[in-house]
Amino acid sequence: GAGVSQSPSNKVTEKGKDVELRCDPISGHTALYWYRQSLGQGLEFLIYFQGNSAPDKSGLPSDRFSAERTGGSVSTLTIQRTQQEDSAVYLCASRGSSYNEQFFGPGTRLTVL
Amino acid sequence: KNEVEQSPQNLTAQEGEFITINCSYSVGISALHWLQQHPGGGIVSLFMLSSGKKKHGRLIATINIQEKHSSLHITASHPRDSAVYICAVPQETSGSRLTFGEGTQLTVNP
């Protein structure tokens, strides 16, 4: 594939349910980022994976949020016991090496009812 | 931690006009990104630059590292340029995590 892909593109869930969002980075990219854009807000950093290093989780808003990256490629962002304030567009980006630009996926729009 | 300010927040122009969007940041950086976000949320990276000027079609991005300021210019604007334009810089001097400006909503009327 040519770019970063994310699935699903849209997800509607009920408050209290768990959701999983998936990101497929560009093949060979070692760095992967998750960002969030809440309605009317700017983008905010959530978590960063670089190769085999421990992920930088400093942006995760609560312990209901977790992410993993299997085999250094695909990443899954999991939100447990979703709340209405979790409604946002979740964006994934990947980067090939230091100082290279980040390539963004199309995002997953999450709506928590 | 880097602080990013964009101006203007909203910009309405007539087709054909020259557009300038500004971005200022507080901490020295290795590179600055300009991103474009269309309705529906998808984001496209327009430029990553660390010095001088880059040009891609009708888009031009400039950066002044000493003044911690960048501008994005659109020449001969077109309604299809209507989007949110976002400036992003590393959160810290040597990091790669990005911190983002609030975005500039550009509307180009025919």
C-alpha cells in the first residue's frame, strides 16, 4: 500500500463499551504516532512507537487508553469503557527516519453515544 | 514545551487572491510541518521544512529559524484550496512528537 491506512473509518459505540482502532503504517516505517482531534479542538499527541523501544505514552489521557504495536508494524489503539468525551477523530501517522516527515492516515471518527 | 500560534484563525478569500497563513513557535526546532485537513478529517502533509523556502505547485512555505516563524502562501487561490491548514512543530527541541497549532480555516469563494 502507498500510504497509512486506518480502520474503521467511522465507529459509533455506546458509552461503556470497549473499542479498538487499527493503524497500518507505511511499510518499513519505524516510527508510529497516534493523535486525537476532539470536536472544535486542535490535534493532540497520544502515544509514539519507535522501533523496539518502549513506547512514549505520555500523551494518553487516562488509563482507559492503551496501544500496542505488533511486529513493529500494525498498531492498535484500545479505549476501554468509552466515555462521551472520547468522541474524536483518531489519527495515526508513520515516519521513516529522523527528520523525515510524518505521513498521516485518514483517521477514524469515533462517536460515543 | 513548544507553544504554537497560528494566524489568522479564519480566512475568507475570493478566488485568485494571494493567501498568507502565519505560524510562530516558542522553542527552537529541527523542522516544521504544514498540514492540510479537508472536511471529513483526513490530513495531508504539505511541507516539512527546516530552513529557507519550499514550493509545490501554488503552495509556498517559508521559515525563519532565528525568528521562530513560518508562513504558508497560496498563489492564485481556488475554491478547492478551502480547508484547515495546520502548523506543527516538535514538542521539544530534539523530539519528533508534534505539537499543533489551532489551525486556520480557509474558505475560498468562487
